[in-house]
Amino acid sequence: MKNFLLIVSISSIGILAMSHSMTTGLNKSTLNQCTNNNSNDACNYLVNNGSNFEKKIAQQTLLIRGL
């Protein structure tokens, strides 16, 4: 029983770490689309869901484009 709880705990931590890294990678890709590929949808996504830095960059990009 102790081994089962240990395995479940370690698995949970691994899953959380993987999901965080996937989200971070997604936001980096989205930031690239926003700034380099002129994707207004990507900028709007970052304004709503990004980190403070990503929100700031996305808002500035949208302001420069006049949107």
C-alpha cells in the first residue's frame, strides 16, 4: 500500500510538471505567432491567458497594429 501511494504521488508530480512545460511551450509559440506572424488571434489569446510579461507584449503589439 505504501509503494502504491508513493508511485501515485510521483506520477502526479510528473504529470503536473509535464503539463506546465507543455503550457509554457504553447505560450512561447503563441507569443512568436503574435509578434512575428501578425496573428491577432494569438495576441488576443495571450492577453486573456498569458503571463504578465506575455500580456504586456501582446497588448503592445496590438496597440502598434492599431487594434
